[in-house]
Amino acid sequence: MPRVVVTGGAGFLGSHLADALLARGDEVVAIDNLVTGDTANIEHLIQHDGFSFVRADVSNYMWVPGDVDVVMHFASPASPVDYLEMPIQTLKVGSLGTHNSLGLAKAKGATFFMASTSEVYGDPLVHPQTEEYWGNVNPVGPRGVYDEAKRFSEAMTMAYHRHHGLDTRIVRIFNTYGPRMRPNDGRVVSNFIIQALSGEPITIYGDGSQTRSFTFVDDEIRGFLALLDSDVTSPTNIGNPNEFTISELAELVVELTASTSEITYHDLPVDDPTQRKPDISKAKELLGWEPTIQLREGLERTITYFAGVLERR
Ligand code: UDP
């Protein structure tokens, strides 16, 4: 059975990925320093024969004994609030952490899978975003610590691919939501749901006309596995192309939670992208992948999850 190292394996995406890999019979070694990850996300896996967990910071030297077939690099703060609070750690995990993860893959003769992001497109001037678009990123703005770290990760991955002949994949992940998002990670879906369920004001940043395209976590993970199992080595968008304004999202969350929360408006964060929507022609054509869970259904499932979290508090 393939043995897969998942960095960031106790995080939101990493832990769902571990579930999916184990479900198909792979072994999983999850590595996480628990800065934004949480052992609660993997506690159901601890008894699983195929699963092991190592608490470590992949920005430092790392070694995994035994055979490794795949290294999937998911470690990084990923919410704007987190990477603004941890700018240096974000830069380090995207640069040194990527280098260490690539080094591990090379030493083991493993496939390397890089979790990149739609943030490589910055505040995009091309809409929707195809993989050919080089992006519009402010390198010295507050979001630059994440965007440039991920752009460096992609460059480093391609250098290992071209120079060392390493088998590599790069996925560009668009806004993904679902169970196990941290209630306090500051992202729009978790913020709005928690606010709506608690009767607190809904905090729209700016006038709410900026857009995002939200992918339910199950669709996203299925896309990762389709990409991993393919031979596509160039960056590939995995995201749901259904685009919503942030105001539309707020209204939908209020409706689905039957909330009495009022909608309030606040300053837009610096360099907040005005629009984002993936072109997924490549994933459709080469991977046969497309999302199946639309926003209303995905939000309903996520609301059920957060209602449980709030009840246990
Ligand atoms: N946003 C908002 N209210 C919030 C949190 C976020 O209006 O409480 C906006 C944010 O300014 C951005 C969008 O929602 O335009 C998505 O933000 P998020 O942090 O989820 O992810 P991003 O796509 O910006 O990385």
C-alpha cells in the first residue's frame, strides 16, 4: 500500500486528505506543528493501523524513516488573519518547508504534491483565472507573505521537477470550506456562520461586492486525489467556478440559519482581491474532475457542523 506523508496533516484540508487516503487503503504519516492545526481533527484516526502522527515543524530539517511513496505539502497558515499574525512563519513554511518537503521526496524517490493557491493570481486582472495567467500580486503588501511564499513553492517544485526529474504535482486551491474549519480562523464562511448562529452582527468587509468562488471540502479533496493519480505536472486549478459576491454569501447564510443577525460593514483589508473564479477546463479535461456540491448544500452541512461546535462550547 502506498505510504503518503501529509505535512499540515492535522489541519483542515490535511486531515480531510488523510481521511480520503486512508479510505482508499493508503498509509498516512501526518506531520504538523499544531500552530493552526489541531489534534481534534485527527483524533478519530489515532487508532487506525495505517495512520501515524509526528509533531514537527517542517520548516526545520525533517526526516521520515522507511519507504515513502508520496509527499503532500499542505503545511501553512492559510487564512489571511493567520498569515498576517504569523508572517515570518508563513514565509518560512512556504520556502524552507517546501524545500525540506521536496528534499524528503527526492531522497525517497517519492512523488511530490504541492498545495498552492488561487492567491498566486493576487488581485487578478484576468477573469476567470486560467492556469496560464501569471497573476497580479503585491510582493510587499501584507498578503505578500503568503502569496509570494506559494509562488516560490511553485517555482521550487518546478525546479526539482526539471532539474532533478522529480515527479511533481501543483494544485491551485480556491476558497474551500466545510467541517473542521477553525471557528476563529477569520475566514468569511466560518465568520458568517458563527456570527449568524450566535445572533452577532455579520461583518462584511468593504461593500460586499467583491467575489469569491467557494468549494466544498469533499469536492476539493476528490480533486486532489484525481490530480495525484494523473500525470499532470503543471499547476492545476481545483475549485468551484460558481462565483458569489460576499453580500450574496451573507444573505444566504442568514437565510439558511434563519438568523436575526444584522449585516454590518467594515473596512476592506489591504489588497483584498476584488474577484476570484477558477477556470476549471483543464481539470475537467485532463482529470475528469468537476465539483458536485453547490454552495447551498455545502453551507447546510457546514452550518450543521458549526452548530455542533457551538453547542459543545
Ligand atoms: N470577509 C468579510 N467578512 C469577514 C471575513 C472576510 O467580508 O468576516 C471578506 C474578505 O474581505 C474577502 C472575502 O470575504 O473579500 C474572503 O475572505 P477570506 O478571508 O475567507 O479569504 P480570502 O479569499 O480573502 O483569502
